[in-house]
Amino acid sequence: MPNNRTKKGQLLRKRYTRKRHSVLRQKAEYIPPEYTDVTATIDAAAIRHNIDYLRKISKTDVMPVIKANAYGHGAIQISRIARDHNVKMIGVATLGEALMLRNSGDKGHIVAWLYDIHGKELGEAIRKNIDISVIDQKHIPTICKLAAKYGKKVRIHIFVDTGIDRAAIPYSEAIHAAKILSSNPNINLVGLMSHFIQSEIKNDATTKKQLKLFRELRDILSSKHNINFEYVHIANSGGCLNYDVSDFTLARPGLAVYGLDPSGKYNDKLRPAMTVTSRIIQIKNISKGADVGYDNKFIAKKDMLTCVAPIGYADIIPRSSSGKLYVFINGSKRKVLGNVSMDQIVIEAKRGDKVGDVVLLFGSPHNGAKQTAYDVADMSDTITDELVIRTNSTNRVSRKYVNM
């Protein structure tokens, strides 16, 4: 029969084999940047500028939200930029995102608010000192039981619903939940949080009502129940930009960290961090009457010079922009002809264009770009959030970081 040393050796070999196979799978799914045809260039200086501006305008500390792979900007790199810029707390949506950051080497405070109460990620998050937002009073016994099991004093934020009716503790149950949590020896009740419905609108009655409810709850918990919080936060990007939130201890902007105003209008106080480009791979002449792309959506009215760029709706461009989309080549605005394909677009060309020339989809005016994410979102009948996050949907867009 095998002895303990043999069994241990077999177990180690199995673990090594599983890890090796996992690495091989990841490599097989990864396209090296030099082989990709679309580049998202992320300006670290813009991220730092935006954090500074949001701190200044909100008059409070800032917790950048880097959920959804930092809105398509790359969560691990953005977390490192933020930490190097004195960011003490990072926000994500899911515990899986929080654990990814922790496993990448991030040692700071991270808070997450979406999870399966029965999932194994909850215990792992507690074990790895992730801040957890309680979104349901019925979750409290499970969280407390796991905290005792792991011998941890878990840092908890109460996520209170002030009107948005999503994942959060109902307002009427918030005081009771806070009292239960604050009395548990395994819980460190550090945060009170909520979320706005439409703070991108200035002087909005709904937002003002939410602020009133949130402030009343904070004050009641403090004055009547002696429950005080290190972190009190409700302000998202719109909250920072449009409302006085200086009496709170923290703000948690997402989109504005990346230089985009949630109103959908260009804000010259923010600096868009992402620039998306491709390159011309073919230049060709087409004759009058020629069809371009699928479904006969563009028929040439004259002999034309066109060019092709290997970027399409599999990469970042919404197909809904078909017939409305423009790009920039060599400093001039060019129409994209016909329907956007999965892998390529056909563009009107000019004499002097050549294979290898840069095709700009959007970028920052601060860096000389003449077309922004706002422009492309408008052409696509969508919002800038959805546009930049589309870089997550494919491994064909490489990210390049500058001004690190």
C-alpha cells in the first residue's frame, strides 16, 4: 500500500497538472497584443486627474468603482494606478471581482455588494478580508456564522434601499439590521451605503428625496442608537458632479473615474482615459453601383476609393451605429459605409491613405482626438458606459497603458 509520502507526492502532482492545464487553457484563449488589430490605449495620467477632480468637487474621499473590469479599462491595472494615487478603498460589484483583485496582490480595502449567499465565494471573501455589503437582512445569520467559523471580524457595509428597488435592505428594515450587526462580536460595522436613481440630472427631486432619507437614517442611527460609521457613501459619479455630498465620508464614482460624464455630455473637467484605434489593412477601388457589406445598405453612387479596418461589432463597435458611424483617418472625418460587420468596417478613403494608417474610433480631446466616446455612443443609440465596457467582450482588443 502507498505510504503517506507517496500519497502526498501523488496529490502534489495532481495539483501541478491541474494548474498547468489551467495555464495552458488561458494561454490558448489569449491573443498576444502584437497579433491584435484593435488597441485600447489607457492613459493613467487621465485616471489620476479624474480621481483628483472628483475628490475636489465632492469634498470627500473617493472610492473608485472598478467593476466590470474597470468599465473595460482593465481592473488589475486600474487598481494599481489607484493605489499608487493614495486610494484607500476600491469598490466592485461582485465578490468574484473582489477576490480577483485580492489574488492579484491588492492588499487594500475592497468592498463588494453582489454575491450568492450560499456560494463558496462568501467564505473565501471573509477569509481574505474583503469588505462585504449586506443587501438582505436574511443574509445576516449566514455571514455571522461564517465570520465565527473563520475567526474573523468581518468589515460590513449596510446597503440600504432609498428608492431604487434593486439589491439592498428595505429602508424600513435598516435600523433593525444595523442593531443586529453592531451587536455581533464577529462584525465590524464600518459602512452605510445606498445608491441614486438618476443623479446625472441636476436639481432632481427624486435624488433630493433619496439624500434626505439617507441623511435621516445616518443621523437616527448615530443619535438614537449610538451606531456610527467610518464610511458613509451614496454618491456615484452623478452624485459627485451634481450634488453636495460633502457631509459624507466617502464617494464611489465609477464612470467619471474613466473621464466620462454620466449625463452623456462632454465634460471638460474630466479626461477620457480610453482611446480606441485600429489600422487600415486594405485600400481598394469600387465602381459606381457596387454594394458594400451586408444587406445592400450602401450602394456606391460613383466610383470610389475605400479602405478596410479589421474592427467590428465583435470588438467594440455597436452594430446599431451602421449607417451613422464615422471614424478619423489622418486627421479627417470619414464615413463608415454600409452595415458594421462582425470583424471589419469599410470606410471612405482618400488619396494618400495607405495600409497601416491609424483608424481612430474615439479618444480624448485632451490628447488631440477629434471624436469622443460620447460621439460614438450617440451614433449607436447607447450610453458611454456600454460602449467602453464592450472591450471586455472579446480577446481581440489589446490594452496598452501609457503615463504609468
